[in-house]
Amino acid sequence: MIKIGRNDSCPCGSGKKYKKCCGKNNVITVGHIIEKELEEIHKDIIQYAMTNYDDFIQDYVEKYHHDIEFPEEAAEVFHFYCTLYVITTVEMENGKTILVEYIDRYVHKQKRQQIKDIMRSWAKARPSISIVCEKDDNNDLKVEDFFAEEMMTLSVPEDHADISVGGMLLSIILPAGHEKWMTFTVGLDITSDKTEKMTTKILRLLEETGLDSTEFVTSNFIELVSEFIYTEAELTATDVEWQSQAQFEVAQLLEEKISNYFSQGEIINLAFMLWQKFCDKKNPRIQKPVLYVAAIIYLMDQMMPFGIGVTQAGLAKDFNIPSSSISNKFKELEAILSEDINELKTRLHELNNGVHH
């Protein structure tokens, strides 16, 4: 343990006096100081990357994912996680990632041998999806790898420790010594109430790619970032004030079923938005909610230039309803939402170009 004066600046880096920060017992662990130093190195790595390889990062993101669009605030989040991915995963012409190049250049400048050893181990950085099982007062999470079902201890920054137990975390993880891992800066999380929905999307994407789980997370990390952002931002049935219980029941069932057909978060959001607009314009009387759910799913596929081949007969079998009923509700939706559908077709065309890019 290291003795710290009560009026000294706290070694944790908060900028506060030690007595007003970590000084309850007038001692602070070396491990806590090392974690703070590692977090500062993370920031320096990002600064190094942006100073020396900004064009490389921008070109990669635009080349492979120019089709993904977000509102401004979400776009900033998306670009940040793309940057983390490129820094740690994408090799440059010299055969090194930006992270490995940084380590080679600057590891010798560190004074602590433990910091040097940990930095060298960062060559093992990897994208990860995990489920948060426990968290303690030291900003450590007990997480389970989504695919490997292995438990690990994961350290996260203090100002990003509000991750909910049962939630899901997408992050770049790095060894942190003593059988611990840490997130590279911060991870992208979704709350526990959306874990099941995200699980369905991930498994569907995995099936579509045909990759093994390890290669899938690495190769599809940027698309997974997009899905995490959309899933966390998605409206749910309870977010909207419906005009009838039946309208609410359609929304609930749509939430439950649509991800079985479409994995893209934005398509799911658009389907939900269309149902809202339809209810606002018509305020329909609903006897069987499932008819509208099937019709909306069919409508979304029909709107897409390269749909997945959803048929009324197939939906009728899936939902155990007559295909003629789906046809009637589909025509009703088309008639009421014609203007909205025309506006959205362009957006869906862009999304499908991205899927088949």
C-alpha cells in the first residue's frame, strides 16, 4: 500500500484532494493507481491514432460502412466505436495494427514494469460480446462471454459503471493483469430489458454469415455496433400512448416477432413507426392483433428492393392464420400509409444496398 497525504491530489486522477476522494482510509492500492494509468494510456493511444492515422481510419469506415446512417448524436457514438475497432483490429500496410505500433514505440517509456507487461499483452485485444452477471463497488464486472459462456472479471471506467446487471456489453477487451480484463476506453451496453431482443438479432446475424462465433464478432463488429445503438434507442410498445388496448397488443406482438424476420435495427424501428402512424390516421378496430403483425412484416419485405422473400403463405403458416386475411390487412395498410411508404422506400433501398454491398 502507498501512503498519501490527505491534502495531496488524489492519485486516481479525479483532480480532487485525496481526503475528499479516495481517502477514507488514507491509503490507496497500487492496483487502483495502475488502472488509472492504463486508462490514461488508452486516451493517449486514441490521440496517437487520430494524429497519425485519421485518414486511414476514415477511409476504412467509409469504404466498408458508408451506407450506415444515424442522427448526429448517434453518428458520433458510432464513429467512436468504429475508431476503437480500427485501432485495435485492422492491420496497416506494415502488418501491424495502430495499437501494436503504439506499444512498440512507447512501451519502453513506462516506468512501472507491470505497466510494460500489461501493455505488451494488449496485442491480444479482441472484440467481445458479454452478459453482465454481477458488479461490485470497485467498478469490476463479472461477465459471461456470449458465445464461449466463460466467466471473466472486467474492469470499466468509473464514469461508465452504471451498466445494468443482466444487460449486454459490446466492447474491445484487453488483458489487465492478474487474470482481469478491461474495456478499451468504454463498452457499448444495452439494458437488461433488451438483452433478449439483442440475443435474437445476434444469433440471426451469425446464421446469415455462416462464420464461427469468434470470427463473427471480429468481422461484424461494426455492424454489431449499429445494432446495439438501434436496439438501445428502439421504441417499445410501452413508450407510446395507444388509443386502445388492442393497438398496444399489436405493438407488443410486433416487437416479439419481427426480429425473427429482420435483423437490421433500423428496419424494425421503421416497422414500429408505420404502425404508430397507421393507428394515428385510422384508429382501427382490431379483433385479431396477429393479422396486423403479419401484414406489417409482409409490408416491410415488400418495401425492400432486395427483400428476404417473405410470403403471405409463409406468414400464414408461421402465425396459423388465413393468408387471405393477411392480404386484406396488407391492402389496408398500403392504402392508409401510401405517402409514408413512398418516403421510406428510398431509405430502405439504401439499407439493402448496404446489406448486399
